[in-house]
Amino acid sequence: MALLDVAKTALRLSTTALDGEISDEVDACLLRLHIAGAAGADEDPLVKDAVRAYVRWQHDFCGRGSEWKACFEALRDAMGLSDDYRQTGGAGNDL
């Protein structure tokens, strides 16, 4: 999974011992984006940025968890408001 690798690199991890936990965090990040109305491919640079910020927030990376939380939330909200990332449902209506 490419986003698992993105998350592990963001946390500077090379071990596989935490892969299950980090994979769950990546899934939670994507669900939070979805709830905010944002959709994007795994290869999308902003989705990768959101995953990086989210896992760093969850792990209080460098003791700056609150800053990573604010970064994730700002990115999530911007993606949710952008026409480029808006999810459409059914007959093309915004969710």
C-alpha cells in the first residue's frame, strides 16, 4: 500500500512492527477526508500531505502534535471546499 509507505516515511519508521496500527491511521485519515467531502487518489500529492500530517498528529511527531493537527484540519477543510476534490454522488449531485 503506497500510503502506508508515505505514513511510515513521515514518521521516519523502517520497521514493520507498527504496520497494522499505521494502516488503521491511514484508513481513519481517508475517512475523515471523505466525511469532509473530499475525494482524491492515493497518488494525489494533497492526499499524501494529509496522510503525513494526520499520522504525525496522531504520534505527536517531534512534540508538535497540535501543529500537525491544525495542518491536517486546514488541508482537509480546503480539500472539502475545493471543486477539484468535491465528492459527487448518484446523478452528479454533491454529497
